[in-house]
Amino acid sequence: MPGSAAAEDPAKRVDLRVLVISDGGPSVAAIRRQLDLEGVPATEIDLTRADRTHVTADFLADQVNGEPRGRFQAVVVPNDAPSGLQSDERLALQAYEKSFHIRQVLAYSYPSAAVGLTPPSYSGPLDGASASLTSAATAGPFNYLRGGFTVQDADPAITETYGYLADPVVNNPYVGSFDPLVTATAPGGTATGVLAGVHHTSDGREQLVLTFSANGYQAQARYLAHGVVTWMTRGIHLGQYRNYLSVHVDDIFVGDGRWSIPGDCTPGSGDCPAGVPDTTPIRMSVADVTHAVDWQRANDYQFDFLYNAEGSDLATELNGSDPLTTALLAAQDEFRWVNHTYSHEFLGCVQDFTVIPWRCKTDPATGRTQYVSQAQITEEITKNLAWADQHGLAVRRDELVSGEHSGTRILPQQPDDNPNFVAALTQNGLRWVGLDASRETGARQIGAATAVPRHPINVFYNVATVREEVDEYNWIYTSRADGGSGICEDHPDTTTCIKPLDLNTGFQSHILPTIVTTTLGFALANDPRPHYVHQANLAEDRLIYPVLEAVLSAYRGVFAANTPLVNPRLADAGAVLADQDAWRAAVNAGQVSGYVRGDTVTVQAPAGLAVPMTAPTGTQQGATAFGAAYAGERSSFEAIPAGQNELVLTLPAASAWPAAAVG
């Protein structure tokens, strides 16, 4: 009866799983990617497949022990009228969403009264547009953002983001109401309008309407993605969100080989033809140490220094003392330290440099690969630790990154791990070792240790000046006709050829922004893998600093203080990766279920499994506050105790899942 108060059903069970209805387009895929990155369980229906699941009332809801159950806590659809989704399916979704208070996301929708908006005042490219968040956004699902950002414009020659700006429909009860969350001004113009907002339909449902195209790798999509997840799930979901950035500086104390500009190679590294003159190795100075300390303090950031003590011993033996060692030991508490082996020896196969590129030596009698011995590898590990003990250097004894990630498989020369390396890791109690993420992206076990991939930052190990960096970059990324190596021609699936960059301006104009975009992409992908550079990059022109300053500035300019970049050391990054991998495996195996009913969240999983869970501030786990604060929420990987199979949380009253109105 109009005007009467609606009755309320008792709280219904709603499972912690998202339904994604895809048209195969990038906008839905961007949201699905975020769900996967955070570890949010999802079921996808591909509308382009003839054999897809048909959406019915029975598919969306059923009963458990005689009680109603909603099988999905949120629904993602391409737009308000997806092609391929039949009318009966749309009606089933509407009825389900209303009955269980389920929110719906429209991944990319044209503005119209059907979604609470007027026809667009602007249609076209949004590259470079200035976007702002409303107070409702920063006080709500996007409270991890400061309040504005610029739509990415990576290449001015092409349109990267197309969209529409429109205004909310007002004073029309048949349309409902609309709350803007993100607005923008058209690039180069004055037209303004909504990019994202919540449509409260006239029949009591809620839709998050996005009016711009997106793919999961664009900056604006990355900025908003977690807020979309938070909004659709009411901040109650399986999975955990973090932004990570840790930077390892390899080869501390030793000198790195220097790139030869005339020779297009690195003398002493086995890749130079005869006749290329030697170059002067690159080694940090005392002034470089002072700069590193001052920079860290000014930027509220800390490096991991991966050290090779032989560099200190040789310099001291040659000169009677080593000012670099003195400076680094005096400032040792400013950095985190990781064992990088004593002398940076190659710990895989025995290398044969009589050919370019090198190859593994083989036994003449058996043809088997010859490997560096377990005894030699153990000496490299333990001698470096003994040096740390002697000089009071704080090092975790269970962490190791070998020189060049050697000991692990390196294609094409060495397709298998050195078995002696595997044995040495176990012998010496190593639990965490480094891999090169450009070769292997996934964590894996090597003996008793977990191998943690590290992302290389594309400032090369053998350069200390702008001209050296640009010249080597040109060698790798230009065609043979343009004077390059042709690597980009030989591997077009992974490398794009460019025109040669100017040696003086190419770093600032091309290399720097490219590296910043790549590094930010990893930082915003819930990816704890460390990044790595080399001590040469902290010397002379100090090339790594403008890279990191740009990354930190870009991040901190968009994200609020409640969402800092997390900077884990190697072991902590490995532990997160291990938890993420175990969680994905358990979800894929169907070993996990979770649901919310009113103010209670229940997750069932195997004992010992670390369950990632996100909930609103004020959520309790027993008598204690649940999780850790991040991005305006509480979240944690919580291990299911031995002998149990359940995690139970109590939500604050204001965050309880709403009962459905009837009548």
C-alpha cells in the first residue's frame, strides 16, 4: 500500500562470490581482473558462448537447510541492456537483486534515463581529462583516493579512453535518483559531467554506472578498480587489497661492468668481440652513500641493499682501507641488507665463454652438463654471512639472492636448476631466494626454499650515465637498419622496435616515463614481488632516483595516506606470494565457501589455509578487532587454526547486510 512502512524479511544468507556477466569486452575484463588480483571468488558467464549458463531464479538463489540463500553478493554486467542477455534473464537478475539487496555494476554504459542520466553533453576521447571524486566517493568506497586524477594519455597520437559526460536526471520518480561519485571535464574543453555514480532505481535496486571505456592496465582503471569492488560487495568480501613497491639494489661493495658505447657490449661479461677496449667498472662513492641516505629520509622510503662482501675485502686489500665500506657500515641502519653471495660468482653450470653467447660446459665422456659444486656454493653463502657477523651487519640468514639469479634455470643455456644449488640451499637453511621475473613470473619451490621473482627495472646494471643508458636501450630496442641489435625484430611478440633515441634527451622523453608506467602498473596490481636495480644506478648520474621520485610522486598524488605503498623485504614478499598462490588453488579446487548473514560473516576452509578477508572498520574476530587497517578497511590473511575449518567475524551494526524489504 503506498505510503505504508515496508516490512523486513529476516536477514538472508548471501554467499561471498561475485557473478560476472561478460560480453568479451575490456571493460568487464578490467573488473574481473581486479577481482582475480584481490582473490575475490567469481563466476563468469560469457555471453558470446552458445553453451553458456542461462541466468534463472534457480541459478541465482536456492535454499540451504531450508533457508533462502543468495549465491552471489554482487553482479557485474557490460551495460544496462547487454546484447545476448535475454529479457527473462534480466528480469531474473532484477528480482534477485531486489530480494537479496545485491548491487550491480554496469562496466561501460551509455548515459540515458535508464541509468539515471541525461543524454551526454560530451561524447569522445577522454585522454588527459581531469577527473574529480565527489565527497560521497572519498567518504565512501573510494576513500583510499585523495580526490582526483588525470585520465591516462600514454600516446597522444591515438585515442585510449572513449567515454561520455552526462548529468543526473532530477525530480523524476520513474527514473529514481543518481549520486555522482566521479566527474570530469572534457579534455581541452569546458563540458563537465559524470564518469561514475550510483543509480538508485525506482524499484529499489542500486547500480554503479561507469560511462568510460577501460582496460585493466590503464591508470584510471587501476585507481578506481578497488573502489568498484568495495562498492559492489559493501566492503565485505574474500580477498585482500594492497599496493606494493620494494626496490633491491644489487651488487653493493663490488664494481659493475660498464657498457661500451662504441662496442655495443660490456667488456668482461663475455659478450664483446675481440678488440673492444675495456671500460672502467662502476662503483658507488662515499658521496653516493650520503645521497642515498638523504634521499630515503626525504622520500620516506627504504632500499634493500644486496651485498657482495668480496668487493669490500678486495678494495681494502688493494688500498689499505675502503672509504665506501666505511661509509656504508656507518649508515648500515638506514638500509635493509640481503645476502647476495660473497663474490657474485655464477652458481649454475660451469660457463664456456669461447662462444658468444656463452654456453654450459659438458663432460666430454658423458655429455652431461657440468655444474658448480655444492661446496663452492655453500662457501659463497656462508662467507658473506660471516663477513656480516664480523661487521655487525643485520642480515636475515634465511634470505639469498644469487648473482645473476644463477643456480636457477636460465634459458636457453641452462634449462634446469643446478642440483648442487638446490642442495646447498637446504644445507644452509635458506627459505627465500630470488628469481628474475623477466624469466619466471611465478613463485616456486627450490628445495626447501621458496623462490620469489623480482621485477627488473629497465635501468641497466652496466650503466651509470644517461648516455650509457640511452645507447644500450637503443641497441636493444631498435632494428638492425637503425643500428640496433635487432632483438626487437627477432622477438616481436615481446619487444617493439622504436626509432633511435637522442643520447642526451631520450632518457627523459621516453625511457623515464615508460619505466614509471611499468613500475606503477606492478605496484597497483596487488603484486608483492620486489623490483631490482644495481649499485651502478646509484652512482654518477644516479639514474634510479628520478625513476623512483616519479613513481612515488604519481602514487602519492592520487592515493590517500591510509593507502601507503607497502615495502616488504624478500621473505615477507615471498610469504604473501605463497599465501596468494595457496588461496587461488583452494578456491579453484572448490575447498572454500563463505557467506554473510546480517552482521555475521562465516568462511569455511581447510585447516591451516590462510584466508584473505576484507571487512569494514569495526569488524570483530571474537573479542578483538579484525585484521589490519588499509585503504579505509580492515583486511588480513587469517590462518584457519588446526582442528578447525571455520572463520567467523562480526560486522559493526551499520555494515550488516540489509534485510530485504517486502510489501
